[in-house]
Amino acid sequence: MTLDRTELAEALAEATGWSVTADARRVTFTDDDPPQVVIWTVTDAEIGELRYNQNLMAKSAGTRQTADIAVLGMPVLEALGPFEGSRGYMHGTELIIRE
């Protein structure tokens, strides 16, 4: 199944408050205040795995599961929140930013 990267970028921008662009290999987050860029190299399969894991967590917590791409908003926001550098990278399902 091919993921709509435009839809992904829009959902992540809404959830995080960062400007987001996406292509077939990466998702780029930019923030202006302070100037920051985070590049996340991620495949469609890895995004599918992250979505599946978020749904499992929702199910175990007794909340509603969703196939919506927006379920990735919270874990990505948790990764971006403490980042204070000017440029960082994330890879795959490991949502940890490295400078």
C-alpha cells in the first residue's frame, strides 16, 4: 500500500506546529523560531509499523483505534519537543533526533 506523503505532511504539520514537507524517502520538519530543521528518513513500511504500534497502544489503553495517519502526530511531537539544535536527523521507526 502506497502512503500519500502529502496527507502525511499535512497531518504532521497540524499535529506539531512545524512546517512539514515529504517526498518518497524523507519527511522534513522546519521551524522558524528558533531556526531548526529535522530530516526524518522513513519508508512507507516503517510508517505503517509506527501506525500499527500506536493502534496497539490505543487498544491496550481502552481508547479508540484509528487507521488515520494523524496517530503519528503525538510520537513525532514528543520527539520534536525537546530538540534544541539547529539541525537534526531521525531514521526509520526510531523517533529520536540526532544532531
